[in-house]
Amino acid sequence: MRNAGLAAILSFLAPGFGQIYNGTILRGVFWLIITPGMWIGTGGLLGWVCHVISAATAHKYATANPVRG
């Protein structure tokens, strides 16, 4: 079973890692590209928003799509 808390923490520490942990590689790559762009492009004002959204979506996906064994 996926650990939703771990997915959220991974994605908050490094946006996209939680999605990769969940098995959604393309979503993870998206967040790995978008978040640094938002940090740089907005001078740091909106980068934190991407971190929070990335963590929330990783948590939501892990909760909604448990691994069945």
C-alpha cells in the first residue's frame, strides 16, 4: 500500500518525488520542471505554492489509488 504521508513529504521536500513514488512519472517530471521555474520566474513569490500543491496532489493520489496486492 502506498503511504500517502510519505508521498506528501517527498513531494514537499523535492516537488515531483511524491508523484514518482506513486508511480506517476510524467506528473513527477512536470512538478520537477514547473516548481523551479516558478521559484525563478516569480522571484520566489510563487515557488512555495507549487511545493504545497505538489505535496497535496501526491497525497490525494496515494489516498485515492492504493496499490492492490
